[in-house]
Amino acid sequence: MGRINLILAGAVVCCTLLFSAGCADKLRSYHQGPERPEPGKKTPKISFERVVYDFGDVDPKGRNVCEFKFTNVGDALLNVTRVKTCCGFKGNLKDDKKHYAPGESGAVVVEFDAARFRGPLNRQQSVFSNDKATPLVLLTVKADIVAKVRHQPKDLRLALRGDNAACPEITLSSVDDLPFAITSFTSTGNCINASFDRSKEATSFVLQPRVDAEKLKNNLNGHVRIRLTHPQCDTVLIPFKVLPEFQLNPHSIIILNAEPQKPIRRDLWVLNNYGDDFEVESASSQKGTVTVLGREKFGNRYKFELEITPPPKEGDGGIFTDVFYVNTRDGRQLSVDCHGFYSSRTTGR
């Protein structure tokens, strides 16, 4: 199972990095950069009392609000043009006021719902103004979302092979030593269940989940929801992810700078994650833009040499799409999405 856990751990890390990079890209795209004020000309200047607010430990059931106070310390009218937030946070100017005379103060109000997060948070909010020296100010909100009932493991990494889908036991522990009872245990697709005594109260429980292997095949991603009587934590949500039987590399085909009718070659690998032997019966393209030039088997893997021929452009559309299907002899159908983006030279025609 070490190989299975390694693959799943890598997927989680990749998703986390992509999520963080997405926020950073959005932030950079709005950065206008400072300008040098003209000598002798009156200018506005925004000055914040603080640019970092740390909530410390936060209850997951709470809604949290903080203020970042600022003052126009310049000698011209300050216009705060926009407050841009990211990743589940909401930011607004207090009283919706956007214009501030010299010496006048205001505040940016930032709020977030802690129920959407777990663990430490560090989020930046962007404030844009007509302060030419500092057109963008970054405000940082920190918090540590601490659930009053902790669970181990943090997520369930399951497999379609092995005893009980390799599902570990689940431990629930009260952080504040208040006893609680379990009132329900449900899961996506009803594929994971567990026995418990509704009348029992304790500060810690160890559950032995039971997995329905057939239902699990149709629910490769989901969560377990455990309802509790703890006054500060009525629900524990544990995500689960199942290592699929097949892995396609790449999982999608991206074509950049495509030109109509100019073929592009790509390799596609099909792997059985559990080391089982399998046979490919056929392969096809939904729209006919993808053709197979060659196919070779290496143990429990297949390598496809593909040729993608971008179709003629339709109107002003700058993209084309297709789906490539791989059909196994035992009736499985695997699919790979294909997305093509025409070059700027082509789209400009």
C-alpha cells in the first residue's frame, strides 16, 4: 500500500500548490505598480494603522470580522477604487465610503466564515487607490481554525483492492475535554458506514468504518459526515479519496498555439494502478481530431502515439475541444479531454 499512499499524497500536494498559485496569480494580475509623484503637486497618501490582523485560534462555527483602519495623510482627495479579496474572504469599505479628504479616516472591513476552512490561514486582501506612490496595499488576515473535536486521520485514502479498501480506524477526540455523543454517521454514496452507541458519551471515540466495495467504485471522491452532540462542534467532516483502477498520463491534452489542419503529435500512457494486466480493445475520438498513429503494450501499461489535427476555425472562436476514448476488453471506457488554443496569428485572421 506504500505506493498507493505515495500517489495519493502527491495528488493532494499538487492540488494544494495549484490552489495557492491561483490566488497569487490573481493578485499579481491586479498590481499596477507605483508612480513617482510630480514635484510640487498635491497628492493623496493612504496610511494604514496596521496591515496584518491575527485572529489567533478561531472556532469553526464562528463568523469573523476585523477592521483595517486607514487615514489620508496626503494633501489631496484620496479615492479608494477597489477592495479585492481572495479565497472565501469578503472585504468592503466601511459605510461604502470611497472618497477621503486630507486628514480623513476610514476602514476596510474583512470577514470570513470559519466553517469553510480548517487549520492555519494566511490570506491577503488587496486595496487599490489613487495614491500614486502606493496604488496597491496588501492586507493580511491570519487565523488558526481549531475544531473542538479533532479527528485522525485528517482524510481517508482508500483503494479498490485490499481488506476493507485499506480504510483506517477513525479517532475522535474532544479538545476541551467536554464529553459528547455520536448521533449519526453518513457518507457520500452510502459507501462507508460505522457502528456506534448513540447513548454513550465520552471525550474520545474510536470507530471502525466498514466499506462497501461495490458502492465505492462509483464514489471515488467524497466525504464522511459524523454528527455530534458537542456544544462547540456538531459536525466532523472527513474527506475521502480512492485510488482509481486506471491512470492516464496526461489526464488531459492541452494544445497551445494551434493552427488549423496542422497536425501535432502527443504520447498518452494508460496505466493500471493496481498492477493488473488488461487489454485495450479499441480507441476513438469523439470529433475525429485525434487519431492513433501507434499503440504498444508494456506489462500493465499502454503507450499511444496520437496525432491531433486542429479543425478549421469557426467564426471568432479561439479554441477547439475533443474527447479521446480508450475501451478495454472487459468493458471499461477511459477518456481524455483535449483542449486546443489557436495561435494569435490564427485568431487574428
